[in-house]
Amino acid sequence: MTPMAIFDGHNDLLNDLWAAGDRMGAGFFAGRAGDIDLAKCRAGGFAGGFFAIWAPGRPEDAPDPMALERVFPAIAPDRARAATLEMAAILLRMARARPDAIRICTTADEIVTARAQGAIAAVMHIEGCEGIGPDLEELHLYHAAGLRSLGPVWSRDNIFGHGVPFRFPASPDTGPGLTQAGQRLVRECDALGILVDLSHLNEAGFWDVARISQKPLVVTHSAAHALTPATRNLTDRQLDAIAERDGIVGLNFGVQFLRADGIKNPDTGPEDLIRHLDYLLARLGERRVALGSDFDGAMMPGFMGSAAGLPKLVEAMRARGYGEDLIRRICWDNWIDLLRRVIG
């Protein structure tokens, strides 16, 4: 049986390839130990998604990955610029080497065509804009290379705004909002047709984007704060604003954002994902909920394991009583409809 086609809101494959020194993306085509490679994608129905470029800080600055509270210091701009450029180049090389397998897509129509022709549709995304200066010159360069989505911050502060630290239980209201440079960035993204992702912004930054941007409010990989009160999750007030602006939320599969106890524990079943999907659907409606796995960037539930396990989540939706039309919307149609309205 052919698996349900899935468009995914977030993965960190490029960072993993970069960290491994795999500048050609060979591991993606030949098989690798992570959540995403070509074989796993095809086995699980992963047909496209946002491929994130994320510049890591120094390893010695990283807090305990299992802690309930993790605070990350700012990253040096020179380090961020180099890493951002190098990861973008990896994606460009992959798409040039194997257009039958993966393509950089800049419109919704290109995504649909790639799927029809058997290639994975990659939307280039920058997660945390430390590699972009306040004059935004790099933004225009990356846009020309295919960038169509970005998050102004990751979970650390930069010249554009303030990211939420990883805390549980805690509110996402953790500090001030966008800087003047961040406000210019949002306006320029609107003008260029670049989606602005609110996933790692603190609450004040979220409301600043809601005020400045004329586009739908988009959160590519998050979950419901009412069910799991982590700073990375969305409050009911934020969800209501996303619904009012006809935006979308991609459900994050990271176990610490799904479990009621906020613990990183792979012994997390499909019921936790379904619990959040139920809540998001009730709050946002059937046309504004999608998937945003965070493959290769977060601890996945053990029952799924990797992109190859996506059909298990689809089966859990069916077991919950979701109809096929709703499942298709969550897995594919809602993202495509949103992208038509934002990037074209």
C-alpha cells in the first residue's frame, strides 16, 4: 500500500550533514543513522518539507540536553554566517546532483510537481537569522538561492529578537519582543514572499509579528501549551490569533513538547500526538493544523523512530476516527494551501 504523502514543517537534516562533514549530502542518498534519508522518506511517505539551516553555538556552551531548563548564549556572527552559507550549499549540491530525488522548491506549484515526479520537495528555511546582518543583504542573497521561509530567532537572542529558552513548566512570555532590525526583517520578508516562522520566538515577539506582518501567522513546529506547558508551545491566546489570521501550526513530534510531564523520554506513544492534534483541531479548525516533525532536531517517539515510521502516525489518526479527507489535510493539503497564500 502506498503511504499517505506528507509535507513536513521542519527537519534539521542539513545541520546533521554539516556536522558530519558531509558537504555533498551523500549520507542522505546512501543511508544514514538519523531520522531522514532518501530510503526512510520514501518508505514513510515523506514527500516534502521545510529543510532548516541552523547555525550551532560552541559545543562547550551547550547545556545538559536532558534538562527541563536549557538556556543558550548568543552565537558569534562570523560563525553563524559561515555555517549558514555552508548548509545552504549542501542543499544546493544535493538538489543539483539528484533532481530525481530532491528539489529546492520556491512555489506551491513546484512542490506539487516534485511530488508528482517522485522527488522530495525541499523548501529552504533558515532557523535563527544570526547569519544575516542588520542591513539584510544576506537575506536577498539567500532569497535568490531559493530561501522561502525563516524564523527570525532560534531559542537564543540575536539582533532581531529574543528566542524562548527551553523551560518546563513555564510561560513563553520570557522577555522583550522584536528589535528595530527584527521589525525591518519581517517587513522585508513580507515584501519578498518569505514565510516568517514564529516557532522559537517568545510571546512578545509573536505579538510583534502579528502586528507588523500582513501575512497569515505560521508556526512550523510547535504544540499546545495548555497540554504541555513548555515555553516552546503555544498558548490558547496565540492559537486563537493564528486562527483569526488564517494561519497554521505544524505539530512538533519532539517528545518533551508532547508529554504532560515535559520529559525527554522516547517511551512516548501515538496517543500523545493525537491528544495535541485533537486540541489544535478544536482550537484552529481542520484547515489550520499540519505536521512539523523536527526530525533530526528533537527526540522522536519510539513508536515512530524516523521518517519511515510516519505511516504509524497516520494509522493512529485513523484509529482515532479521523476521516481520510482530514488526514490528507493534516498531512499535505493544509501546508500546500498555506504556501500558495504566502510564497506563491
